[in-house]
Amino acid sequence: MTEQRTLTDEDVAAIVSKLEERIAQKFYVDLGKGLWGAVWRGLFAIALILAAYGAAKGVPQ
């Protein structure tokens, strides 16, 4: 019942290939999330700058 299992070179190559694919996919997903986060922070900063400019300029009378 305690037989020893071994992997062939093809098994190892398939495992490594799948692992590389998953790592690359996760990297690009994380990269995309980071870029969208930067875009949202930039839009928020622009909105704050416009609000501060409007508040400093005041309402014309």
C-alpha cells in the first residue's frame, strides 16, 4: 500500500507550464487593478483641485 510515485519529465514540464501561465495571468490582473486605481486617484485629485479652485475663487456677486 505504500508504493512510491514518480513524475516523468513530461509531467514536470506540464506542471511548470501551467504554473507559469497562472503566475503571468495573476501578474497582469494585478497590474490592471493597479493602473485603474491610479486612474481613479488621479480623477479624484482633479475633482478636489477643481473644488478648491471654485471655493477659493468664490461666487461672483
